[in-house]
Amino acid sequence: MIGYLTGKIISKKPTQILLDVNGVGYLLLISINTFDKIPEIGETISLYTYLSVKEDSLTLFGFFTLPEKEMFEVLISVNGIGPKLAQSILSGITVNEFKDAIATGNISRLVAIPGIGKKTAERMTIELRDKVERVSESESTMDSKTYSLKDDAVTALIGLGYNQKTADKITRDILEGNPSISLEDLIKEALKNLSK
């Protein structure tokens, strides 16, 4: 089993990265959250990996953090969630936000993830409630109050016509630098960054 790779980035797209590891090119499927953290082409990076083995294919998935890999493994343990859907889920929500949504039974947040319907969201909250607690803490320091603040800001920005993923990333970055910011200031700061 390939559990970890370090290599030079040959090419990268939002859902995949090609790594040169000692002259061998490994194609890894990645989430948007991992893509946001990886450096430029030509730089060296280390990624945790998961090898999905099927009758007709071997697919390697890459993760920037160990908690993201652990959450991926928890997700694929749910009946009806395969590796591709798990990758899509982790592209639409951070590990800590997902843990919080499962713990609080926030179905509306889960349904907002592309590819997740109400039935799947309900099944995930039931099946994963105990499992997500075992996933390591992510490097993010946001608590549930901060997530609620971020969600309110993202909703406001979407209402103003901004893209959800962009609004999500910018508000998360602002909150990690200033977790005690007010909702009004968070929206103002995000608008400043979005208009750059």
C-alpha cells in the first residue's frame, strides 16, 4: 500500500496533481481543499495517499493533511459513498466543518455540498456521528461559533453574487488570522479581498 509520497510537482489541476517521485510520475486525485494548499509547479511536496483498488483500475488519492485522509477513509466506509464522491465531499467542506455538521446534525450544510442529497446527508449524520470523532484534529483553530460566523458571511457573499468556494476560502483565511472578528467586519474584509 502506498501511504505517503514526496516528489516534484509536474502539473496540477483543481482535482489532480502529477508528482515526479525519483523519475516515476504518480497521478493523484485531490480535493479542492488540498489543491488550495499545494505550492507551484516545480516545487517539492509531500502528500498522504490512499490507493483505491477496483477490478479494472488502481486510483491514487492525495491529501495535504492526515485528518483529510482519515476523513476520506471514514467517508468511504458509508454504504453508497465511493472514493470519487468522498473526494467531492472533501472539496466542498473542510474536515472541521464536516465534523461539526455531523456532530450537530446540520443537514442543510451537508446538502449544500455538491453531489449530496437529503437522504445521503441524513444517512451520513447517523452512520458517522461516532466515527468522525476519531479523526485527528485539523490544523484549523475554528470552533463551532466561528463556523457559524463563516457560514453567515459566505451566505451573504453568495447573495451578492460571489462564488461559494471562493467566498468560503477567503472567509476561512480571514477567520484563521482573526477569529474574534465581527460578522460585519468579516464581510467587509472578504469584499475587499474579493475585489482585488
